[in-house]
Amino acid sequence: MTWIEDQFERFSTWAETSIPAAVLAVVIVLLGYLIALLLKHLATRLLRRWSTGLVGVVERISHQRGVPIPIERAETETVVVKVTSRIVFWLVFVIFIAAATSVVGFPVVSTWLQGFAAYLPRVLAALAVVLLGILAGNLARVLVLSAAASAGLSYARTLARTIHISIILIAAVIAIEELGVQVTFLIVLGSIALGAVLGGAALAFGLGARGAVSNLVACHYLVRSYRVGHRIRIDGFEGAIVAIEPTAVVLQTAEGRVSIPARTFSEKPSTLLSGETTS
């Protein structure tokens, strides 16, 4: 009989302490759910307005430059904004669940949930970095493509795409590091790869611009000996100089106008048929 009374007393003590705690835990969970929904809604509105403004800047620059926009507005809103707002929801909700489990008396679960909630802000920050990287990469792509196309570079799209991908990769590495992953090896490897790409681009640019540079240098010295109106013979062409351009000399011949690259005057003999030199 004593054992039965002892067990009943233990049950009564547990009921007195646990039932009110369970009710309080349910109230905390419901309150946390409502607050999490409210903050999720606010985060969605703020992030959508913020991302729409940044994408709008890229679109305006794209339309002004005549360069097609490389991303879709809906892509940014439906992917990044929704994922970020859901993380905000779970961050707040998990905090309240941890508080509820602590009230009921499950310290192990409460500690685990608190650790999980403490890690969620890192995920949120990583997503923000990725979003900024995507928008900055697309903005840089538009500007570089426009500038390179205006300069007449045949590899304008390739150069712009390289810059675009490089910025996104840098943002991805920063986001991974924000999550607590060691990315020293990735940074070194990425730096080597980026250096190789930029070095190759510089070499290609140098080789591609070699002819233009030689023409510019030759034209600088050419104007010391020839001027518009002089009649000359060079490389099988004979005629009067009608224009001296930055990289070429235009002759009016019997067959029509002929553009002679300026470096031709350095590589082949030329004859002044009429006129006086300025030197």
C-alpha cells in the first residue's frame, strides 16, 4: 500500500508541474508561429522591394546601353526572396520551439534547437551575399559588354561573361565561408584560375592589338614625311593622299580610294611623286 501511495504522490507532483508547463509550451509555440508568419510576410515585402529596385537599376542601364538583360526579374523574386523569407520564418519559429521545450523540461532538445537557430543567421547572410553577387555580376556584365562593344572588340561577350561568372564565383566563395566552411584551398585555386583567365585574356588582347599598335606608332612618324595632298607611290599603288587616319593613309588612285595601313610605310619603300615634305 505504501508503494501505491508513493507512486500516486509522484504522479500528482508530475501532473502539477508538467500540465501547466505543457499548456504554456503550446501557447509559446502558437505565439511563435504567428510572429514567425508576420516576420516572414514583412521580410518578403522588404526583400522583394529591395531586389526589385536593384534589378531595376540593371534593367535601366541595360536598356540605355542596348544590351539584353542577362537575368529575369521573376527569377530573383521567386528564388532568392522566397528562400530568404522562409529562413526568417524558421529562424523565429525554432527560437520559440526551443523556448517551449525548455519550459516542458527537455534541455537536450532545447540546446540542439538553440544551436540550430544560432546557425540560421549565417545561412541568411550567405543568401544575401549570393543575391548581391548575382545582381553585381549582371550589372558588371551589362557595363563591360556595352563598353567592349562600343570599342569594337570582337570578344566583347566573352569578356563580359567572364567578368560576370568571376563576380558570382567570388560571392559564392564568400557565402560558403560565411557558413563556416574552410575555403582557403578554394580561394587559392580560384585565384590561380582567375589569374590564368585574366592572363590569357591580356595575352589575347595584346596579340590581337599588335597590328593596331604598330599602325598607330607608324602613323606617328608617317606624318613627319607626308601630308594630305602629297602624291605618292607605295606597294603598287599610286595616288594622292586625301586623309591620314590614326592607323592608315587613304589614297585617291585611278581605281578609287585605297586605305594603306600605316605600318606599310615602315615595311616597304614609298616614293614621293609631288609635294614637299614638312621635315
